[in-house]
Amino acid sequence: MSGEDAPAQQQNAEEQKQQETKTPAESPKTESKPDPPPTSASTEAAATAAAAADTPAPAAEKAPEEDTFTYRALVLTGYGGYDKVKLQVKKGKPALKSGEVMVRVKMCGLNFADLMARQGLYDRLPSPPVTPGMESSGVIEAVGEEVTDRKVGDKVLVLNRSGMWQEVVVVASTHTFLMPEGMSFEEAAALPVNYITAYMMLFDFGHLRPNQSVLVHMAAGGVGIAATQLCKTVNDVTVFGTASASKHEVISQGGVTHPIDYRTRDYVEEVRKISPKGLDIVLDPLGGSDTHKGYNLLKPMGKLISYGAANMLAGQKKNLFAVAKTWYQQFSVHTLSLIQGNRSVCGFHLGYLDSETELIDQAMTAVMDLYRQGKVKPRIDSTYHLEQVGDAMRRMQERNNIGKIILTTEPMKEEEKKEEAKKDEEKKDDKKKDDKKKDDKKKEDKKKDEAKKEEKKDEKKKEEAKKDDKKAEEKKEEVKKEEN
């Protein structure tokens, strides 16, 4: 991956002489202008001469495509909620430098890093406004100078630091990988981040071998499913996977040996029951106290590989270094305890492997070979249009997905837009109803509270009246005694 800015930040290209064709579905709508009335040659020559005498020579006109080239892009406009990611139309063709290719994007992948970036927790994304997205798939439309291993029409998957959530991207050709025969664009967009991450953690860091045991947190997510599939390529590997109970059937079919409902059970106790000696590898995307728990579950020579901080996602805005500091304070493993425990802790972050193209190429080659053999296959949870990015992010953040969530660049049809607008209106109506119910409940509760206060006041008055009556009786008794 490149350390350069994403295509969303690149300058528009200089004037190009050659025009590239676009399909009618991709071409922006432009108003047609009527042709000018015919003129005689003498009239035209006279008019031209007069214009030349009165005005300076006009500048060279841009090629029509340069003027009309537009593409849609999702832009993070600021940090915060789902509404901070907006669909915008960009004008002008992105620059194509030497060694780069232009890709017409079909599908994009959604990752937890994108959710963190929206909240300002991911420092590998440039500051807003910026187009997020680390992976996509599509078709090459143009190649720059010195590109010899790619050609127009190639179907590719793309891995880049950011800028993938748009209809057109320009990246270094080394960031593209040819799609295997039979692979869909959805699968291609679902593969790079999750499978390279899982592969490098298990085999480069973990050195996974037969008869070992692995704990996979968030086993129903994109990385979780990738890691489970990769574990099953090695003989007799026992996989413990945490996920909500509703996802257990799916992850069991996918290869998880022991599914654990983290919402109702203590996964540490469950692992200890089945594997008292502990685990060989723990893949930790959670951070915080779960990292400490995972470390304590390791066997001697075991490895904990930390690759995320999902526990921090819904918290207050912090930069990644603040998150890391909090993680360290909660974990706090000292050198002596590492030595005495014969266990290791590793950290993995695909976003910081920008310059390590050889390592990424090796991992991608291995994953592609496994795909061709039918040993790994991305599971697609759902596909959303770019217009629905908020719903897509909400689904992932609430952990309702089983597998990969994909964004398609195909525009929504008018019927779908109407249906979406109808749903939005229904949501607004439901929200109004909910708000009204809440207000009514508050008013009712307030009335009840006021009634209770009145009752207490009445009871207090009655108590005081009783006390007064009692005092009056006591005085009468005293008077009687004195008279006697």
C-alpha cells in the first residue's frame, strides 16, 4: 500500500488529447445545445477577421471528456456519526502518473478500520475531507507509462491505504492484483484486507502448525471467518470462536470447533474447561482487559497477536496513540513476566505495511492459490449501495453481520430510491412516535411523581394533625391532673 494521498485528494489531470469512451450508464447527463444557424463563407470570414482584430486569441479548449468527466465518491466530511460520510460528485479526470492505473470500481469492502476512521480513531487516514476505503474491485480503464503487467480490461482487486469508496480510483499498478477465474467482484472486494491480515497473523507471526489451538474473537466477522478458513488448511487445528449465539450455526459450519457466546458466558472459563493447558495462538481485535485475559490463556510458547481495539470503538474520540496508551496501561506485561511465562505478544497493523510490498505480495499469492484450490472463499453478509453507507456502517458497528459487508458503486434505481425514501420517512415517523411515547411517559411519570408528592404532603399533614390532636389530648390530661 502506498503512503501517498488517496485518489480523492489527487489533482485533476491536465488536458488530454485522446478521449476514453464511457458506457451510457456511466456518463453524466448533460444538456444538449442547438446547432448555430448556417452562414455563408464570406460572412463567416468577415466575422472571424473582426473577432481577431478586437479580441486576443482564445486559449485552447479542453477536450469534451475533460470537461464532463464526473464520478461519485463517499467523503468523510468530519469526525462523528454515520452522517459524516456523504455521497458527493467529483468533477474532472484524476491524474494518471507513470506506473499507475485507473480502475473503474465495481465493489468496495467495509472494514472496522473505516468505522474507527469515522470517529477519528484511525491515524492512517488523512484528515477530512477524505474518501475512506482500503479495498475495492473493478476493471482497469487506463494504464500509465511504464506499466507492463496490466492492461485495459483487466479485472483486478485493489488494496490501498484509503480512497477506495468511489467510482474511479487511480493507484500504483503494484497495488492491484489480477482476479482469479470465476471470482466475483463482491468476493474480490471482500478478500484483500481480511485474508491478508488473517494469513500474516497465523502464518508469519503465529507459525501455525498441526494439532495446535487458536482463539478467534469476533469469529463471524470478515477477519474471523478468514482466520477460521485458514486454520482449516492445517491438519487438526482446534478453533475456539466467540460470537453471539445466533451466529453459532454458521461459524460451526465454517470450521469453528468450539463456538462460545461471549454475551452470556465467560469465554476464559469455557476455554479452560475444554483446554486446561491453554491455547497456542490468540487473535485479539478487542484490546483492553480482553488482551490481558487472552495473554493468560496462552500455553508456554504461545502467542497473542493484537490487531485492533474494537472495545474502544464506541468510546470517546481519541487518536490511535491514546488508544494504544490505554491498551498498554490495562495490559501492562513486564519483561520479567514475559520471560517467566515463555509467551509472546505481537502487534499487527496492515496499514503500517505500506512499503512492504513483497510481504503483501507473498501473502496475497498464497491466499489466491488457496482460493483457486477452493480452500478459502469470502462469505458475503450483505451488499449496500453507496447511498446506503450509513446503514452498512451501522450493521457492522452493532455487530449484526456474519461475514463481509460490501458497498456497490452501482447507482440505486429510482424504485429503490423511492423505497429507501419511504423507509427513511417511516423511520422518522417511528422516531416521532417513539419520541412522543417517551414524552408522554415523561409527562405521565411527572404526574405520578407530583401525585406521590401530594400524597406525601397529605400524609404529612395527617401525621401532623394526629400529632397536634395527641398533644391536645395530652394537655387535657395534664389539666385534669392539675384540677384533681
